[in-house]
Amino acid sequence: MRLTRSLTLAVAVCVGLVASPLVPAAAVETASTTLTGSLPNGTTWQAEVPEDWDGTTVLYAHGFRMGSENPAWDAGFSPTAQALVDRGTAVVASSYATTGWALGTAVQDQIDALSAFEAEAGDSERVIAMGRSMGGLVTSLIAERPDAGVDAAVSTCGPVGGGVALNNYQLDAAYAAVRLLAPDADVPLVGFTSPEESQATVDTIAKALDEGADSPQGRARVALVGALLNVPTELPGVDRRNPEELAAAQAELVRTTLPEVIRRRSAIVNAAGGDSGWTAGVDYQQLLRQSAQQDQVQALYRGARLSLGADLRRLTRTADIEPDADALGWMTATSVPTGELRVPVLATHTLVDVLAPVEYQEEYAETTRDAGRSSMLRQAYVDAVGHCAFTVAENLAAVEAVERRLDTGRWGTAATAEALDAAAERYGEGRYVRFRPAEFVNDRTWGAEG
């Protein structure tokens, strides 16, 4: 199958290969004062304060960064930051102390950057934490801190199921790809401390996925890998009622995404001091049984005259990867939401996001519900393709919704798809829709299996 141009673009946007085209420039920019500083641990911060500051401050948390460059200001957020300044809101951002998986300090870095800003500019009347991608997780964690100094939060496109779930869903897909499509390959799946260490594994997986496209049996197994990776089913120009067409489109996402996330895995391993992911004790039949893609996978296996049950039993029987205990402890303490929200949170997500699956939102809702804080959380969805592919207008509408929540003391209809879309249309383009994410199937607790 030849992919439509829109789906090809979707793949590129989702893995960060092209910039989002959805950020209109402001017609007239409001004059502002730039403040900068640094914290004792090396974190730098920057603030843009409009001449007629209305007392509201947005504390912005940036996403994951590979490499050594680590500026305080995130260029990708600049259009939204300028739009906020234009409406009288100050914007503060920090670099965090490190690049990579910076959760060891990022939450405190943001809180300290806010304190440093207010020491220089004066106290804010209201602070809204806002984050993007990994910064969406940082923002959700800030919302659980009683000493954070924020009044509400907007978490966008974040891996809000937590860092342990992030490691496990990627590992499940990589494990299934190697075990089922390259069973004779002897390559590691965990413990990478550099992208170079993962290269042999990346090459093996990429080759296996490419070769899998050449046979009905291979395509069925790639579909199973895709289900474990939570690849989207609502794709532009693709008829989801046609299993072969949908499978071909999803396979393209898997082939592009899985090698990329394996390359990035070393950043989390280095931050945690080990790999926190595991397969030992996991029942892969149960994982697929919970998946909204179960019927899709079953149809492809039937068409290929292949036993799905046999493959799932093989995955379960040979799963033996255990987590590094210290790394799992670190990740749980620094990178997993408890759901104990102290302030109202609006979490937004695009429907097609292969780097942070929209199913994360199902897990986040469950976590806050178990903590008894569901009333503090609202979730909203944008019918768009790509990781963090929001328009400026959609971001402004989300901020406006939490401002209304603070003004009235209740959510009311402020965070409904209809209200958010109407607000976004006033600023530009809005694509908010009603949506309910499927189950995030890779959630688990070490020691609870079996």
C-alpha cells in the first residue's frame, strides 16, 4: 500500500523529524522585558514580562532534549509564549540542570526558577504551570507538589502514564519484534548507556520490521508489535475497517518509531542508573486481550493462517528481563505521577501521537481516580496528527479554561470539547473533539505478575 502524503507527514511529525506547521505568527507583538538568571545547580532561566503585566505567569516546562545544548528558552514554544505575552501574561522557563531524562531535578528546577523570577519581578497574582511532552509529565508532577507555588496546570502531550510505563511499552514492542520476527538474533534489549550501544539492536529491529512487510505472517506479527506499542488506529486517509490497509499504515509508524525510541532509551538508563523496564512475569495474552487492537491483530493472524495464541504463549514463556531494582526505585520516585493533585489540571493530547500514545491519558485518569482526585482533572483531545502538534490557538484555549476554573472555583463546561474549540476559534484554529482513549495495556507493577 502506498501511504497518503498526510500519513507520511504524520510519521515525520510524530518522531520529530519536521517542525509542526501549525503555529501562526502574531500580527503585532507586545513589547516585553527579558529577565534571565541561573540557579546554583547550573539551571538557567528566562522570563518574558509584558509591559502591562496582568499578574498572571505561565511557568513553562520544555520536553526531552538529546545532546548537550540546553537553553532556558524553548524555541518551539515561542509562538505560544509570544501570544501569552501579547495578552498580558508573563512566561517563565528553565533549562533544567541537565538534558536527556531530566526528571531527577526538573520539577524542583521549575519551582526554583519561578522563585528566582518572582524575587526579581515581584510576586505573581496567579501561576499556571504548562508543559510539553516530557515537560507535560514535569508539569503534572509539579501539580502534586504542595510547595510548588502554582495555582493550576496545563499538561500537553505528556507521557503522563509515567516513566516506568514509558520504558515498558517500548520494551514490550521491541521484545515482540525481536522474538517473533528475528528469533535467531542475539541482541540486548535493555541496559543501553549510549545510542551507539543500541545500534545493533536498532538495526536488527529495523531489518526485521522491513522484512516482515513482505509476507502475510510478517505483517500479522508487525501488527502485534504495533498493538503493544499503542500505535494509533485513526489515521488520515486510511480506512480502519480494512485490516490490511490499516495494518500497512500502522506498520509504517512502527518501522519509523520503534528504532527511534530504542535509540533514546540510553538517556533514561543513564538518568536512573540502570534500566527500569521488564518483561519477566508478563502475560502477553492478557496484554493483547486488553487492547482495542485485539480484533485487528486476530484478523491478520487468521488471514495469514498463523496461530496468535502460539505466538503470545511464546512471548509469555520466554519473557525473562528483570528491572534494575535501584533504577526502578528512582524512576518510581521521580517520574511517575501519584495522582495526588493539589491544583486543577487540564491535560491535552492529540489523537495521533506515536511518541506519547493518547492511551497514556486513560492511565493518568485511572491514577487520579485511585487517588480520589478526579474532580481536579480534566482531559481534552485535539483531532491532529503529530507529537505536540497543537496550534497556538489551542494552547491559549487550554490556558483560558484553567483560568476560568480558578475564577469560578469549578470546571463547569470550561474544559469541554465544545467550549475549548469555541475558545480556540476565537484565537485562530481549533480542532478539539470529544474522544475517549482506549486502555493503555502496558501498565504493570513489578512483583505483581504471576
